[in-house]
Amino acid sequence: MTESTSSTASPLSFELITTEGRARRGRVTTPHGQINTPAFMPVGTRATVKGLMPRDLAETGAEICLANTYHLHVAPGDDVVKKLGGLHTMMAWDKPILTDSGGFQVFSLPKLKMDEEGVSFNYKKSGKPIKLTPERSMLIQNNLGADIIMAFDVCVPFPCDYRPAQEAVYRTKRWLERCKAAHKREDQALFGIVQGSTYPDLRALSAQLTAEIDLPGYAIGGVSVGEGHQLMMEVVDATEPLMPKHKPRYLMGVGYPEDLVEAVARGVDMFDCVLPSRYGRSGVLFTRRGPIRVTKGKYKKDKYPVDTQCTCYGCQNFSRGYINHLLNSREILGSTLGTLHNITFYQDLMRAMRTAIEEGTFESFRKAFLDEYLSDDKKDDLNLHFNPAEITRDDLSWDTEHSIVPTKQDLRETKSAGTNKTQPSSQKSPSNKASSSEQPKKHKKSRKHYEKRSKNKPK
Amino acid sequence: MTESTSSTASPLSFELITTEGRARRGRVTTPHGQINTPAFMPVGTRATVKGLMPRDLAETGAEICLANTYHLHVAPGDDVVKKLGGLHTMMAWDKPILTDSGGFQVFSLPKLKMDEEGVSFNYKKSGKPIKLTPERSMLIQNNLGADIIMAFDVCVPFPCDYRPAQEAVYRTKRWLERCKAAHKREDQALFGIVQGSTYPDLRALSAQLTAEIDLPGYAIGGVSVGEGHQLMMEVVDATEPLMPKHKPRYLMGVGYPEDLVEAVARGVDMFDCVLPSRYGRSGVLFTRRGPIRVTKGKYKKDKYPVDTQCTCYGCQNFSRGYINHLLNSREILGSTLGTLHNITFYQDLMRAMRTAIEEGTFESFRKAFLDEYLSDDKKDDLNLHFNPAEITRDDLSWDTEHSIVPTKQDLRETKSAGTNKTQPSSQKSPSNKASSSEQPKKHKKSRKHYEKRSKNKPK
């Protein structure tokens, strides 16, 4: 089964190669080459995936990376990026690039003022006032020159009352129309974004309103804001059936390995998240048996690679003991190797899912992967300290203000910020499951919790 | 002219391939391969050259790298390094490695107590008392497992009165005998170190005393402690003629490109310095027309590579504008690219000198290189802020305590620390020449100063 589609003037086409249940194996073609889907897109906020040279990033298997409109507008300036030849030339990355619209970032800023026109805020360092509108986001993204650009949308926090969530859906639709009108470059593909918080009817409404506008791709936004795995999957279930079948579907800012597997099972094609790179820099490394915190004392003399099945340069050459030393000594190489490994792990996972769908074995892969990944044996006390909202949004303070590896002070601050967040206890986040100080029986609970989280199987 | 020598039981041999004047083209053979000399050895203090993966380091042309006894004894511990398979295995660097003895580091520590036995101090983080002796340094270096290990010597500060400098020469000799007796591994080559401060007769005495002990190589230590280019060359002139001709000569902790060229002209074979990596991380990048500070506003939109003649991955792919953005945004990639470029620049310089000596054109190369490198055209106001002692010694606070790129506060602190140092004005350091705030006519002065500094031509 191979079906292909592309809008007449669209620089992007999507080929749906095969499916298994709702899971899709596809291929996106852009002016800078192809992206095999399901795909994970590493995040290079300021036009670099922190700690990696582009050749290292390509080596992970990544076929596309992200950059951030808001951050690049602030520095070096989208005009400077344009002068330096656009993102591809500046970054020396000749594969596809996607820029987000800045919407997600600006909605996390304090002292925000929003009206129908757009969003005003002061850039916190210079105090310089900035106004972002759909038109301005398009202008900036046209200057940056990514292959895929995102609509400027209204992203509501979690939890959110029904009325403001509903208003955000309609405003997002009106802003999408303005984005499409303002978008000037025919070599860039504009994706629309579905909002609607965690309300199934608003998600359905937003999916329909967004799909009314003919675009080369569509995204599910407003997730990964602290709602947790189960609600996130409910959002996908409410949205995905109403999204155009022959266009790529992109779940924004997601997520943990288990989120990726479950969302692929629900028909999602594309993902992005800072999680593997951010975790990698601070020493939380993914393995097929679950994440480990390699900075712990138990790894100090450990001669084994992080994951014996991993083919990354780090796992082929270095021991956990050495990486433990590097990160505990705050050496750059520790962050580089951690990032390289985690992104390779994510790309390997995506590749395995693509192969499984091709071979019609996705359901068994899904079960086998989650069984091993979520098994309780030998799990580290990760003590992650992070609130998922802090992790998955590429926030504006963490990496900029602090050094590459968080200090104890950073972690304390992040932790206290995280625990102050209001969150229904039934929607515990994946990271909370491993916070031992609060949950002594974390492993059993983790397993039980996951089973509860994942009971909503895709239709 | 090819002459070779090796001590009977020595794991290291040195072949003197050819000479031009006092300049020597040679080859050192170790259990982990050959080192073409003159050679520059990048410094990987904590068993990593900051910001580079070993494969990147090999790509610069480096054939050997350094690691530090003191730092590795403190963390992860030389016993841990041994458990992880020794330095080569742990670092995944299968070429030669040299460890220094820790002597240089411990003499920069506060609250130091020295007697005939050794040196006692408190490790500043834990307050744990540590005693380093010749025997202990050998034990640690035997555990680390480098191809070349250095004697534990007495390094006096600059300036130093005659009497303590003389005492240090004799104690260094006694400690060298103890090092040789304590050194247990036949696959590691022990180098002796010549001291004597800036007193020619003490340098000659120390060279003779050291050469009395048969060793596979000899070093000139106690330089790069703030004495400046001219005095450093005078030290080499007083020492080198008394060093064994058929053994490698290693000038420790040196230095600037002009130092390397002038010391090669005086018969030195090996160098190490943190300067190219430390400068690289903070954006001071070497070019054939002199160093530039790429973080300056003038480079923000500069589309050219750092050095159009450079073949490093950075210069082949990225603009000064992008590197300016990366470093100003405190992105790791900026430090990685800066380090990769600077070490490549140093390796290219060494290769060019080796070729010139082979072809009998070293004298003209020396003049042409220095003419271009020290030319005043288009020179940046580098405003380096550093005292050379701060730069060339891999001190114990700078990189550990602060993030990878110095903040303004760091620079202010380093600057004030630097300017408080007592130093005769006639012995201005190379970095001072470019400190514009104090020396408005820096370029003319720089040239004149260099000519003054370099008037002592080798015999």
C-alpha cells in the first residue's frame, strides 16, 4: 500500500507507505531531502543541538532537526541568520530543518500581554519590548529558512478552564489564516497546529477547523505541558482520527520513549523533544532496560558501556565509569557523549518502530519494548527533580543562565519550582514515578502506574 | 642524517632524522606508536581535551596528548583509572599519552608545605590532606599508565631569588633519583626535568645534574610561569646545549605560536600547553595573521571562516558569524569548534615546521611565519585579560568552578588577579601586549616588543 499526496504549490509531500492498525510508516519529502516516519526530531534551540557537531547529529540517524523562532529572533537575530545564508548554511546541516513558531515559548514568559493582534512581552535580559504576531512569526521563519515552519498558535497552560481553551481554539484558527496569508516563501511548508487542551470535543473542533485550511502537514500542540502520559494519549485519541490521513501528523514537544511508542500506535508520524539532549547533558541516559543516572556512585568503576546494544560512538568506546567521571568533573565531553547516546537511542527506537510497521510486527514490538523498558529490575533511583513541563518545554532560563550541567542549586530550584505546580495526583508525570524521596516503593508503583496510564489502548 | 638511540630497557626511542641549525626533525617511538617532532601535545587535564571527542582530537593531527597526575588522583582516582583499564582504554585514545607529575600543579596551591620528603597540602574541595612525594607520583603515574611519565620536581615561582632556585635544582636532582628508583613499569618512559629559574648558571648546572641520570627523555621545566618570551628563550639557550643530543627535549607548558617557532629554532622537540584549548573555548582563535577574538561584534555577520587556509571541520563548514553567535549564546558547540580550530592551527604549525626542517627551509619559514603572524594589520583588540601564568598553568579553579565560557565576572576577577601580580616591566608577557586598556599603542608596541623579545637569536 503506497499512497502519496502533495498540495499543488507545496514544497513538501507525504507518502504513506504502509500501516499496521493506526500505526503509520511514511516518508516526508522536502527541498532538503527525505524524512522517514515515524521520525524523532532533535531540538537545536539556538541553531545547534547542544554539545553535538552536525556530523555527530547526522551519525545518530537524525534526518531532520529543529530550531527555535523565538530564541533565534532574540540572538543572533533572524536578519543575521538570513545574512549568514539561512539556517541550513549557517548550521552546516543540509538535511531538513523545522522551526517552531515561538508560540510555545512566549506563552511561558512572565508579564505577557495577548490580544487578537498577537503577544507582547519584554525580553528579560534587555527589557526590550517584543511583539510576536502571526505575521511577524512568518516573517521571522521566512528569514530563518527552514523546510517546515509552524503556525503561530495560542497555547494554553495545563490545567485550563473550558472557556479560555475554547477561545484559544478559535483564535488559533484565525491566526492560522493570517499565517497562511503572510507566509511568503514557496520553498517552506507551513504546518497548522491543533489546540483544545485536554477537552476531547475541543480537540475534535480544533482538528476540524485546522483541517479546513489546506496545508502540507498538521500538528497536535498544547501537549507536554504537565498533563502526563494518559491524558496526552487521550488528546491524541480525540484528535488524530479527524486529521487528514495523507498529511504528516506531528505531536509537538513529546516525549519519553513510552510516549513515542504509544503515540505511534495512535497514528502520529513526527515528534520533537529536548528530553534526550537535556537528559543526556546531565547524565540521565536511556537504555533498553530503562533510563539510568550515570553520575551515581555505583557506576564509578563500571567498565560496561551505557547500553551494550547501542552502536553510538560513546557506547562503542567508553565505559559508564569514564562518563561518570566526565560528568561529575563537569567536563564537556560527558555532556557530548550523553547527548550523542540519548539521541542515538531515540533514533534507534524510531528505526525499530519503522521496521516493525513495515513487517507487520509493530504490536509485538510495542509490547516487548515496553515490557523491557519499564521492567523494574535494576532500575536506578533517578531522582530526576524535574517537572515534566520543565523538561519538555525548552524553557528560557535553564540552559542560558546556568552552565551545561545543572548544579545542586539549579536542581533544588527546579525541584521546588516543579513541586509547586498544581497537578492532579491521578496525572502523575513519568518523571515523578522515579522520585524516590517521595515514593519509597517507586518501582512497583511505577509499573502499576504505567499499566494504569496505558490502559487506553488505541482503537 | 639519521641517528637513533634507545636505552636498553627503555620503552621509548628517539630518532633524530635531520637538523637545520639547532632545529631538529625527529621521531619518538612509544608502545602506542610514533610521535613526529617537533610535536605539540594538547592537554587533557582530566583525561579529556575539553570539548573534543578523541576522534576529533586525532583529526587535528595530534599524535600524543597529555593528562594530569594531580587532577586524576583527585578524581576519579588513579585506582579507578587503573580499574577502568588505564588511561588509553578509559579515554579511548590509542596513541601515546604523557602524564605530568603533579609538581607544577601542587606548587600553585595555597597552604603548601614542602620538605625533603615531598609536598603536603589540603585538597581544597574536601579539605582532605594529600601528600605528594616522588614515590607517590610514580605510583600514581604507574596506575594511570601513560607512555611517558614525568619526574616529580620542585618548581619555583617567578621571580625567584638565587638561593631557593639553587636549592630547588639540587632537590629536583635528589627527587629524580628517587623517581627512577620508584618507577615500576617497564612500558613507561620516565623523563627528567631541568629547573634553575631564569639563572643561566643554575640552568646549566641542572641540565648537567639531570643528564647524569640515564633517561629516555629530558624536559625544561619551571618556564611559562610569567617570565615572558625573552627570558624563556634565554632559559632555553642556557639549557639546551647541555641536554643529551639523542634524547627528546620537552619544553613544558609552552606556549604561544611565536614561542613554539623560536624554541624549535633553539632545538626543542616537544611542547604542551592548555593555551589553544583554553583560548578556543572562550573564542580567542588563532589565524595565520594573528589571533582574533571571534566573539566581538564585528564578526556577527562575518560569512568567512575563522582562517581561510585552515582545513579543520569548523573552517570548512562554519562562518565566524555562526561561531560568534554560538559563543555569545554560551553554546557548547562554540567551545568545541574553537578548540578544534586552535589545536588544528597548532598541529598545522608543527607540521609546517617539520616539513621546513626536512627541506632545509626552516629559517625562511620562521621569518615568513612570524612576519605574517605578528603583522599589525587588522589585528583585533584581544583584551585577553589573562596573566600568562593564569593561562599556561592548568590551574585548579578556572575550569572547575566556572562554566565553560568565562563570564564577565570571571574575566574581571582573572584580570584583577593578573594585574596584582608583581612582574618586572621589562618582562611583559605576550598576553600583556594585547591588553589595550592599558596600552593604547599596543600594535606598534607589540611589534617593537616582539623584536626586542626575539633579539636573542639562537647560536
